[in-house]
Amino acid sequence: MTDIRAVSHQLAEALKKHSADYIEARLEESRRSHITYRGKELESAGQSTAVGGNIRALVKGGWGFVSFNDLNDLPRRVERAVEQAKLVGKEESKLAPVEPVVETVANGKDIPLTVPLAEKKKLLDEYNEIIWRTPHLQTSVIGYGDSYKKTIFLNSAGSYIEQPRTDITLRISAVAANDGEVQQAGISLGSRGDFDAITGLHQQVEETAKHAVALLSAPQVKGGEYTVVLDPVLAGVFVHEAFGHLSEADHIYENERLRQIMVLGKKFGGRELNIIDSAAVPDLRGSYKYDDEGVAATKTYLIKEGELVGRLHSRETAAIMGEKPTGNARAINYRFPPIVRMTNTYIEPGLTSFNNIIADIEEGVYAKNWFGGTTSMEMFTFSAGEAYMIRNGKIAEALRPVVLTGNVFITLNNIDAIGNDLDMNQGGGCGKGGQYPLPVSNGSPHIRIRQCLVGGG
């Protein structure tokens, strides 16, 4: 591949020669591998490399954007981005100020690059064989992917940032069927380059396949309002999907109704409730040192002691709303401009043990993991991957997967216990504006919610 470091110096000179209000460039080289099984058969496996970049120019409030996978004639690409911006711009350009940065960020873990594709396939063959020892399975899916990416960010203010990134994901699902009934169970894992995170899962894979079969004979919950306890995975997905997206500043300033709801200082929960987004937490899939606008990662409290105190910003949204940038402008790759995105979003741990959380529940529901869900403004619907009745302070019989429905703000206010056992889920990928799956993580301790509407899956 072309050495993007050598090309970057030529590009830096080109950025200085234009009269745009602001110009930035991102160069990227990447290597990826993937392995997919569908049922008993290997569906696809492969490796790829890519190199490319983009130019983004701002003139009188209008953006021009050019992406490319040919690193020749970069000065002309800068000209095209500026020309596009001039066609759009009719107002004042607004960008929150940040100091220029010149830094080469150290390499993190890049273990997947050293593991041969055949060795990765051997591990997944073992998992697939374990899955298919289980009777009554209809099908299964295993999806593995890894990537190593190096980016160089430059701008007309003088920033130059080299930054590497390694990412690994593994998703396994088993689907069981019997007499017209179909149920599924799954595992979703990821890491910032630690291949060991997806090894040694043989027992977990076996239990997952058996759980899918067991769900065929599990009872279905009687619909209604319950006290519900969410495990760290499902609680993390809830805080990401139902609240985190509402905290992205581009959503807020573009939507008058959301601006009226998401007023800083408004109470959304009890004093024990703290919700944070932070790319500065080390070694998680949403972690980095600088975002794709060259802004340093921060720890941003969205809710502190139950009160709305912050939101997630790019440089532009921060300037428009008169707030500070938070380092949350991200792009999935060089083909896209950065937009406001979450990183690692989580509920801070409290002081209560899991046993104490469930101790005084006469009849409730314990919901774990997740299959999916939808959100529409403040309304949400989530499907749990596992569910159990809680009876007289004890975990009781397994249920078929349940669906949780409600208003996010009412639900936040109904959280009356927060555990001391924070855990981060790294198996997800976030989608927004056609950019999917962006590496993120989310998490929480166990939380207890009063008066949560529960239905059968």
C-alpha cells in the first residue's frame, strides 16, 4: 500500500494554500479479515486491505466533502472540497476553538494481525462443532471480524495526528425449533485487539446452544407492569439506545421538541443516577485519544446525581449551542464525514449488591442480554435475550424472552436501585447516518426499575 505518512506531508502543504474558513483531511490505511458460518457450513472467509482519505472544507457555514481511494493529485481534491463548500455556504462559519495537536499515538494491541486466518478458522470450527452437538437446532450463525487501521488527521490550523486502532468482534447465535416453535440465544463479544477475549469460550458456546433449546419449553410471562431488574448488558444497551442517542447534540439542535425536553438542569432520576460517555476510558472498543476532528477524548457526564448536565458534541454543534466540544465527532471510515457519535456510554456503579437489589421483590422479572429493539424519540421497545421470574427475593423459573416498553424519562425516574457491579459490553456496533457498525461499548451495573411494562417476546 501507499505510505500515507509520506503523502500526508504533501497534503499538509495543500491545506495551507486555500482561503476556506477551515479545512481538514483524513488519510487511512487498513487491513481486515472475516470468517462467517451459516449453519454447519463455512459461508465466507477472507482478508482485505484498503487505503484512502477525505477532505472536508468549511466556507461561510457550508461544508464540502470529497473522499477518494487514489492518493494521487491531492491538491486538486482539496480544491474540489473548497469549491463545493462555496456553493453551499451562505452564513457565518461556526466551530468551537481547539488547540492544534501534533502527536503520534502509540500502537495498542495488534494481536489479530499475527494470528493466521487458518488458526482463526480452527477456533471457530471448534465452536461450530459444539453448537451442532445440541439436538433440535434449526440453524446457527457465527460471524468473526477483525481490523487494524492507521489514520492521519491534518487540518489548516496545523494539527497532525497519527492514530492506530485495532478491533475484534465475534457474534454467535443458535436457533432452535420444535413443532413450529422457534427460539434463539446468542453471544456477542468484542475487544480493542485482545484476541484472547474470544478464545476459550467452548463451555459458553455449549450453554448458549442448550439455552436456545430450553427456551422452547419455557413459559411466557403474563404481560403487565413489574419491578424489573436489568443485567449490565441489557441496562447498557438501554442507556445507549434509549438515552445516549437523545444526548447527541446534532439531534437536539435540529429538533425543537427534543430541545424542549433535553434542557440542562432538568431532573431525570434520583441522586444515585449518573450516566457518562467517555472515550478516555482505556482499552474499550469506543476508546481513543483523539476523535476524527482532532479533539481530545473527554469524560462527559450526561446525567449527574439525576440531573441533565451535558451532551455530546462535535466542534460545530458545540459552537452552535455555546458549549464545549466533547471529542465525539466520529466517522466509520474515510468514505464518510465525522458526525456526533457515542463512545463508551455507561451508568456509574452504586453501592447495592445484586442480592440486595432482588431481596425485597415479591414478584418481578430479571431480564438479561438483548436481541434488539427500537427507539422513537423518548419511547423505547427492547427484547431481552434471557428472562427469569423473581419470586420472594430469589431468581426463579426461566421465561421465554420478554419485551420491555416505555418512556425513557419515566423509566430513568423509576430506577430505584443501582448495583455495585459495573460491567462493559463490547459486542455491539452503533448505527447512525448510514455509518454502521461503529465500534462502541456500553455498560451498567445491575439496575432495578419500578413499574416497567413487560410483554412476551
